[in-house]
Amino acid sequence: MSDMIALEREYGARNYDPLPVVLSRGEGVWLWDDQDRRYLDMLSAYSAVSFGYGHPRLVAALTQQAQRLAVTSRAFFSDRLPPFLKKLCEVTGMERALPMTTGAEGVETGIKCARKWGYSVKGIPSGKARIIVCAGNFHGRTSTIVGFSSEAQYREGFGPYADGFDAIPFGDTRALEAAIRPETAAFLVEPIQGEAGIIVPPEGYLTEALRICRARNVLMIVDEVQTGLGRTGKVLACHHEGVEPDAIILGKALGGGLIPVSAFCGRGHVLDVFRPGDHGSTFGGNALGAAVGLESLNVLLEEKLSERAAQSGAYLLKRLKSISSPMIVDVRGKGLLIGLEIDTRRASARQFVETLLKHGVLSKDTHGTVARFAPPLIVDREQIDWGVQRICDALREYGPVYEKAA
Ligand code: PLP
């Protein structure tokens, strides 16, 4: 076993169970381990590295800003935050943005904002506001958020849980309609459930959900922390349906794969409920994060990464769907967010991603049944072909594999 694995096991808390590889270098879509073995990254740190490792423009934005001014706190204005806020609003189609650092903080911001909107705008009696969430959701790991998770392991041992959340099945607009009560302030939803195993809802789901929310005076908050910024082939996943919700949460890729940057972006009447002192975070909106976040959005648009993800994603999905293997139960996804569900009678998803690792592909299992493929959006066809070849090699360890003609 590598010294580094032993050292981490000795001194680190055991809240992760990493695959047995020690990464030491990255460039573009490739990662190298401490033995200089090369791997194709098909995880992108769950979309955080959507622009690839060491993107020159992002590294330049980071290093130049770090030398100039990094963190001052929001006790003062900076010359970097306003252009970032403006760009965030242009990209999301929203009117105001509130920067944070991690995705979970962006979600917490949304929960607080929705509740305060519920009391001060909708007129919900004090302390009674409720938020509808979906079964199978993943919105982060704070104590409030895990309280409304349907995943036993995320919850158990971490109660008591915060009140005020009602769970409904994902993709079911009738259930949404039925769950709304006079005290409902918001509906919080992922456009595609990532951690749940790349679950794509029925066509038109978000459109109908927004119609219901508007009709019943309920805010619709879309968590695009994983799906946003090009991942599914559009700048925002809800753009596939042309939906403009009341608020959007961004994170992960917003930090350019370099530092944590997130944001809660919304319509004016939603974010205007916040008064000075209501909410904040020491690092949220710092000059360094703002400079990197702004450059990430510029890179996304100027390099047409959403369009590239749409094309490469369609190609990768087609190639994966054309593989015939007794291990494959289903292949699904949108853009470069793809899940390969495996037959767990033959192997667990964890065993399968360990086999992939051996063949030079980095991926991650989710829910014991799905291996997810979400390479950086800059991945090209040749790299996808290389990856698919390796995926076939890994599948071959469990049974015969052949590719059907496309
Ligand atoms: N929301 C969604 C949809 C996510 O996928 C995640 C993380 O995977 C989060 C929120 C939490 O983000 P973070 O881990 O940065 O707190």
C-alpha cells in the first residue's frame, strides 16, 4: 500500500472511502498517480473540474488575482465582485446573485431566502414555512440538508432534523400539486438527480412544475450545482426546457476546478428579502473567488463548452449504448452527465469502478448500482474513444462484450 494511503488512514477522519489511487498531477482531461500512471478522468470531481485540469486562462486568473488581492471580507467593496455578480445574472437570466463558497452553502442560502420570502412576501405565519423537496435528492451535507435526505446513511446518527420539509417523488408533478399547502414557500429540485444515479425526469417536468409553482405562489428553486455550467449540454440544465425558475443555485464548476465558489441567483423580489446582517460568510464573494468565477463563466461561453458537451455527450452516450455486455442494465444521461447502471448480481458498482481504475479510467460508483461518467467538458472524440475502449476492457472481465454497429 502506498505510504500516502497509510498516512491518510492513520490521521484522517474516515468519512471517505477513496479508490486506491494516489493522484499527484493533472492536465486537461488526464490525471497521473504517484507512480506516473495516466488515467482519463471521467468524474471531474463531480463537475467541479468541468473545464479540465490547469486550464491556462483559469490558472492565470487565479494567480494574478492572488498576487493582487485575495480576501478582504464583505465588510468592504472590492473591484472584482461587481463584474462577477453582473455576469452571474447575465448567464443565469436572474436579477441578483449572492456568492458563497460551497454548494451546500448555496442551498442553505436558498432555504433561508425561501423561508424569509414566505414570511415577508407570501404572508406565511411566522415559523410555519415549508419547502417541498424530492425523494432521492442530494443538496449537500449540512445538518439541515441531510435531515430531508431520503438516503438513510446521510441521515442516521445526525438527528434531530430540522422541521419544515415535505418530500415527494422526483419527476411527479401531480405529487407536487398535491403537496402544496398554504404554508409552502418553495419547491427545491435538481433538474437531473446526480447523486441518486443520474436520474433524468420525464420530458416537460420542469415546465409543468414551474407552472404549478407560479399558479400556487410557490418559489421554484433549481439546484444546478452539479448540472449547471454546461454539464448537460446547455449552460443550465433547465434551459433544455426553456424554464426560468425563481432562483438557481450554482457551485462546483463555478470555481474553475481551482477553488470553491458558489452562488444563489434569483429574481429581484426573492433576493430582496435579505437585509444587511441576515446572511453571509467570511469567504463568500471574496476577490479571488470572484475573479476565478468570472473567468470560469467567460471560458464557458467563449469556448462554447455547453455546445461541446452536447456533442461529445451525445457521442459518448451513443457509444456506451452500443455496447452489448451482460453487465449493463441501463445507460442514461444528458450531455456529459452519464450513468451506467450495472448488474449487481455480477459485481457491485464499487468493484466495477475499481476495475475501471485498473484499466486507466477514473469514475465513481453511486448507490451501489451506477458508475457515472462525467469527464471534463473539454474532452474530445479521440479521448472518448480511448475511454470507451477501456470501459469495454473493464466490462470484458465480467463477461463477453461486443459493440453493436452504430
Ligand atoms: N447540490 C447538488 C445537486 C450536488 O450535487 C452537490 C454535491 O454533490 C451539492 C449541492 C453540495 O455541494 P458541495 O459538496 O460543494 O457542498
